[in-house]
Amino acid sequence: MNTARLEAFSDGVFAIAITLLVLEIKVPPPDTVLGAELLQLWPSYLAYVVSFLVIGAIWINHHAMFHHIVRVDGTLLLLNILNLMLIAFLPFPTAVLAEAFHRGVDESIAAAFYGGILTVLGIFVNVMWRYAARDGQLLSPHITATKIQKLDRQFLIGPITYAIATLIALVFPWLAVLLFIVLNLFYLWPRWGHKTAQSGIDDPEMSRDRSEND
């Protein structure tokens, strides 16, 4: 089974989840001072930006992962569904985080809860990749063992950093939020597979396709 339907369904879930984030930013009541109320919503803006970066980074890396995964089986479909379940759930911990900072209480619990969800999400991403790469049957024949090992290490950065940030959140919630932002800016930075996927440079499979079309 090829990956087209899996990627199309996944893209739909990512799009819905990232859109739902903005619904957690509530319009101020009509009988209040609008400017002051808009400024007081800064925790919602912050939580929105953090989760938008999170979902955007995961989507980019999901796309890059399936540049190398060219076949799927039932187990990979299930692992992807579990991954998407957490993506779709993310607007809820986002709202919890924003509300805690808005009220000024339980920020540590909210940040740790948010970080815990991201940690589990990172674990699912790793499990999905390692399952696909376990014997190479689901991967492109052009990916090398060195590339697989490099991706193994890069995917581990996520859950490890999220777990550390979750522990830090129990004491320093603001520092944990900063770590969430920094990690996802790291994942948003164009790296493995992105340039190849966009330009086809040094990609043997794309070069082969071009030569056949010529």
C-alpha cells in the first residue's frame, strides 16, 4: 500500500487541529474596555503561538518522514492514527496552559501537563519512524543506513527535550515554555530531506524519474 491516502488524511487532521487553536482565544465581552481586555489575553496569544509552532514543526517532519517511507502496512497505519489522536487533542492542553497563565495559578501543573502531552507525542513519532525503518521494507531503497541512523538520533531529540522541559515546568514553568518554543524552532529549520524533497537535488529516485521522462 502506498502512502498517498495516509498523508492526505494526516494533512487533514493537522489542518483541523491547527485551525482549532484560534477558537481558544475568546472575544472580550462587549461591556469591557476593549484595548485592556485584548492586552490581558496575552496568555492565549502565547499558547496559540507555541502550539502553532508545535503542530507546524510536527507536520513538516511528518512530511519529511514520508519522503523516505514509501509503503505502509496495517501497523504503521495504526501508529499514525495514534499520533494524529494526540495532534487533535493538542488544542485542549493549549487552552489549559493559557487559562493557567491568565489566572496566575497552577502554571506549573498546566505547563507540565502540556509538556507531558508533547513528550508522549514525541515518543509516538519515534515509534512510528523506528517501526518503518526496522528492516527497511517500508523505506525508499535509496536511503542509506547512515541516513537512517542520523534520523534516529534527530527524532530522539524531541521526546528527550520535552521530558526534560516537563520536569523543569514543575519548578520553572516559564523556562519550560521557552524550551517548547526553542525546540520547535529547531525542528522548523530546514534540514534533512526538505531541500531534497523540494528541489530533487542529489535525490537518485527523482533523478531517475527525470531521466525516464526525458
